[in-house]
Amino acid sequence: MKYFTIKIIGLSLVLFISLGNQGMAQSSITIDASQYISNFAFELSDGTQDSEYSPVYGGGYSLGYSYELDMGVFLNGGLGMRPGGATLVVDNTNYQWDLQYAQIRLGAGYAYDLGRIKPYIAVDGYYGLLLTANQRINNEDFDIIDSESIEKNDVGIYVSPGAKLAVSDAITVYAQYSYLLGLNNVETTTDGQNAKNRASVFTLGLSFSIEPLSK
């Protein structure tokens, strides 16, 4: 799956370069804000899933660039910030992890044209770099960014259905739901346990056309 993510990002870069000079894409700048409901998918060393983790909530944002092609296919990429983490209660002790990532997303999707409204589905690969990592045990906070217990790199996939609404020739608003599927173990331990990022993401954004669609 990690190699699949790398292939998505690489293929998107190739398509951006090859199509960018052909004059058949409508280019747009995008800006959006998101609500993340983040959690860990934790697998014990014997392969069983630990379902005791609960989600944490946080906001994210991104600035992006999009090509929309004549046949409904679009390519998109972006830079942004996103949270991560989870909570866990063990023997009356409360644990909470609050993570902050800078990330790059690249992918592709398909939009069905219904006039001013375009429902769509997109799949993006992402790479995230951990910027801050805080662990709270009851009411005491610990900065664990420089510890050897947490992985600073994360890769994964977003699957994002949504809809666009053209409010003018140059401005489009969009709303989407995304499911984030992290592929890296966020822990650096080698005892066979795995904790991977998961999130449900609710996004509202604006798209500003910067190049008219070629006729």
C-alpha cells in the first residue's frame, strides 16, 4: 500500500507536467478548511485490533492547485496542515496524543457535470511531516516530538466524495467528505504493534479559476 501511495503521487506529477502545456485544462487555485475527527487504528502484536481508542477533534487547512479536463477528469494537489491523534483510558489513567502535520497531497478524480453542480470522487496520496507531538497523561503534558517513540513521516491515502457548485464563471464552492487511511506505523517500536492514522474529514472550500477552458 505504501508503494501504491507513492505511485499515485508520482503519476499525478507526471500528468500535471504533461497536461499543463497542452491548453486543454482549466486551472484553478483552491483554498479550504477542514474538520478532522482523528483516531489510531491500533493492532496488537498478535494481530488483533484494539478498539479502545477514541477520536480527537481538530482543524486543518490547505492551499491547492487543480486541472479540470474536458472529459470530467481532474488532477489536484495541495499543501496544508492537518491534526492527528487519539485518546485512551487505561486503569483510570487518561492518555491523549495531539499531533500536527504539514502535508502534501497529489491525486486525481472524476466529476459528473450536472450544469452548475458537479458531484465528484477523488483519490489522493499524501505525505505528512510531523511538526509537533504532545502526549497528555491525565493533566500533565509531554512534548514527544524529539523522542524515539514516534515516527516523523507519514504516508497514506485520502478517498474523497464531494460536490462543486459554480457561483460564477470564476468562482466555485465545494464540500466534501474524506476518509484518511494512514499506512505508516506512527510508533517506532519494533515489538510488533502498529498504530496508524485514521480520520474522517469534513471540508468546505473555494476554487478560483485562473485559466479559461479551451474551446
